[in-house]
Amino acid sequence: MPNGYAGAILLVDLTNRTTDELKVDETLLKDFIGGSSLAARLLLDRFKLDADPLSGDNPLMIMTGPMVASGFPGTSRFSICARAPQTGIWGESACGGTFGPELKRAGYDGIIVTGVSSSPVYLSVVDGKAGIHDAKHLWGKDIYETTDELKAKDGGLKVLAIGQAGENLVKIAAIGNDKGHFSGRTGLGAVMGSKRLKAIVARGKGRPAKADEERFKEVMKKALAEVKDSALAEGLHLMGSDANMELGMIKGDVPIKNWTVGEAFDLASNLSGPTMREKYLTKEHACANCPVACKRVVKVADGPYRTEEGPGPEYETCATFGTMLMNDDLAAVIKANELCNRYGMDTISCGSAIALAMELYEKGIVTPSDTGGLELTWGNMDAVMPLIKNIAFREGFGDILAEGTLGAARRIGRGAEDMVAHVKGLEAPMHDPRGFHGMGLAYMMSNRGACHLQHAVLATEQGMASWPELFDMEDDYVGTTSEGKAMLVFNSENYGILCNSLSICHYVVYILRPETVLEAFNAVTGFGLGKDDLLKAGMRDWTLKRGINNLLGISRKDDVLPKRILTALSEGAAAGSVPDMDLLLKEYYALRGLDERGFPKPEKLDELGLKELKRRLYQ
């Protein structure tokens, strides 16, 4: 088996209750490496692309990468991939925590689940042996309860589970790892729920071999020194990802009142990382093999939003349940985060759906008779808490919001679609393209829909990271200009997308020098790849997923920002600024080798070795 890999992917057929193993050729691993990139290639080669997302024919693919379980900083991550219920196109969501390394140690680089069980089950993967077990006693329980019950049998198990939202096929349902780590985006929890797969547990003692153990130890020392010397790492450790809140408000990065207001500094102060640390933080927490420890553990001791000690919210959640709702009560955000964690819902999509509902309520399009009496006025968190539950259980008005913002807007009508900030059906994360035009292009061209983690644009455009040894970069990008941003996005995608192949945290990639990451990768795998090889692998990954989306109906018409984001703000750092879509797309299409339809040109597919994709697109 290749160094760095467990050597097999577990195949699970829930309809027939059978398991098998797939060996992946080393040549394929050099081209696609692992994670979501390898998942996309296996999807193209082995499965029906246009299967109904909630059918047994849609494979749920859980994939690690070669760095996972190596001990290298940030290599805890894994990707979950499928055709997405929320968008109908390529869906993927990466997660940190503990499950990825444990799956690798249990003997598998990934799991591919097909079929539908006749009754609820959970899957166990322990020291190279897989089993399918009855889970009727777990069905109907939330993620915290499910995790506790499975761990009660064996505290060493690492648990991946869905809550009631996944069971109820909510299209913004998430999959949770050990309560505090989530694959949230694109609704993949509903895929798991449609298969009646409640959970997957893993435990193992294996250690994938490294090609050069001594070289790896040397690179580890270098990586740990780079983390220790990094101001970004220190800020993330002290304040978590919510360190961005106040600075983002100054820069015009933070969306407010469903993307309609340009600044609200009081909100930012009350929702910030320092406020969380001062009032609610009990300790820092880290994913496996991470010296940064950016995760928050919090407790709200008393009051209406009392919350037991547990996983705290990230920046995205503090914005979606804070600034987007005009709520400045951080305790309420913490409670909303806990509810989403328990029920298993993406906080970006859920908070955005509620922000849409509040705007519709303000305009009289939605009334108390629609909401079951809930008064969805701005900042009314007492109404938000029951609405979160209604969404998870598809009850009343929650059944509409369970479709995601675009799906809900289309059901409601009356101009609601113009109030949704999305690309290709996926809600925009909490970074405003009006303040950073490169992010707007990255949203337009991300293969899973609007996303801040399918590239490294956030880090480069906002000055958090710089990699001049990889590609030409400016010293200080101006956020509110579209000039030169196509090249920035192109380069930042090619490097940043590797995170989801290597299964390494974006924050750690922002911190480390590229040569350190490359040296560690080669010390683990022995592949001997250079930086150009890795950047080409990033290009190949993007192009493959784009081609899959083309086969699912995506074209140039879908590479657009919504009306809400193309409406200029009247105040704040981004006032009067909107991305120039025509300029951005013209330059970007040329760099990516896309034709006027938005399809990869045949010569680009030849260059990247994507022969099967070329045949499917041009047969």
C-alpha cells in the first residue's frame, strides 16, 4: 500500500447489509491525493451522477487524506461528499475533530455508503472490521444523546452522527463529530438520514506508515516552530475564529440585518471573541493533532439562555445568529448554537433562513398566522429558539425554512427570492463580497455554491496570509475593487482547495509556509511531488468538480451573485461598492480554460488528464 494511506476504502451497501473493500491505484492517488478530490473522481467513475440526492443510489462518501493520523498539525480533517439535497449539485463539507484520524487508524482511508436500510442502523469500524447494527433505540435522539449513548459502551469510540434534522430530511441538516465538530454545508445530514444511517463509530490502533520517518520528524519541528511564531495562531488560540468579528466590521466584511446594513459596531463588540472569552469561555479546545486550539468551550451559567458547558460558536454562527438577526446577546447565540448542534443543522443556513423570515415578517409578507404565533421581529431570540426546533422537526413554518433560504423563498414568493444571499442555492457565508470583491468571485465559482473554504481567498485578500513563493501576489489588496481579483482567486483556489485533498485545516495552511506543508506531504507519502504538481492537483480537483456540475446542469448562467449582494450599501467600509461580475468572470474564465458556456475546454481536460470527464462532456 502507498505510504500515508491505510490502503482501502470501506464499501457499505445498506440495502443488502453487506460490506466490501476498494483498493485505490497509486497513480490515482498521486493525481487526486485524497479527501473530496478523490471522492469526486470515484463518483465520476463508479456511480450515477444524477441520482436523487435522497435515494439509495446517491453515495455518501466519507474520505480522509494522506496526512491524516500522521500527527502533523491540523491534519484531523475529513470530507463528506454526495450529490447535495440543498443544491442538487456536487456537495461536500469538511470537518475537523477526532473521527478522521480514528477512521484511518481503524484501517480505512474512507467509507462509501450506498443503499437504504429497512430500519435505522449505525455502522461500526473497529480495527479493520466493519459491522452494521440496529439503531432503532437511537432514532429520534439528538446528536449529544446519540454520542453519549454510543460512547457509554466504549469511551474510546469516535462518533459521527445525525440528529432529528437529518432524520426528518431537512435540507440544511448537518453531520456532527463528537458534539463540537460539524460537516454542515449543503445538507449532507439529510443524505445520511435518507439511508436511515444514524451514526458511524470508529476505533483503531493502526498507524499508517511514513516514507521517511526521520525527515517527517524534522519537518514537524519546523511546523511547530512556525505555529509558535505566528500572530494568527496566537489570535485564534486566544479568541477563536470569532476574533474576526470586530476587525471584520471595520473592514466591511460582516453581513448585518440580512445583508441590508453596512455597519453596527455595538453589535460587533457584544458578539466578539474578547467578549466570549471574558464572559463565557471555560477553556480552549483543539481538534486532533492541532497546536493552535482555536475551538471554544463555553458555559452560560444563568438567565433565559442558560447552557451547560459545551462546544461554543464559531465566527460564522456569531454572525448568522447575531448581526444577521440584529441580536447582540451572545448568550442567546450560544444557546442557538447548542440547539443547532443537538438537532444537527448548519448554523450558516439556519441563521440565514431565520434572517430571511425576519425580513419577510417586517414587510408583512409573513405574519403571525404563518409562524404559529411567533413574533419574528428583529432581535427577538425568544422566538428564534422554538423556530430552530420547528425547522429541525419540519413543524409549521419551520417546514418551509427547512428547505433552506432559496427553497423557502421560492415557496413563499412575493419577491422573497430577491432577499436571499446565495450562489447555486447555497447561502453565502458571513463574509460580504461588497467589501472584498475577490470573495464575490470565489462565491460565484465555488463548486458547492457560495463558500469561503473551497479556496484561500479569505486569507489572501484580507492580508492574513501571503505565499509569494507559490505565485505573484500584491503586498496589500484593496478589497473594494475587482481589478486583479480573478488571478488572486485562481491562485488561491489552486492552493486552498488542496486543504480538502490533504485533509488539513485551512487555518494551519494559512499559518505554515507552503514548503513546510509540501515537505511533510512528501515525507509521509514518498511521492516526491513539487509545488507545481500540487498546484496542478488543485487545478485538476476544481476542474473535475466543475465538470461534474456541468453534467448536472450547471453553466455560465449559474455563475452569478444574487440581487441582494449586488445592491450597494449606504454606510460602512463597503458603502457604494459592488463586484464587477462581467470583468471578474471574463478574466477568470480565461484563466480556468472555460468556454462561453462555462464548460472546461477539451484541451484543458487533456492537460489535466481528465479523459473520462472529457468523454462525458463532449460525447
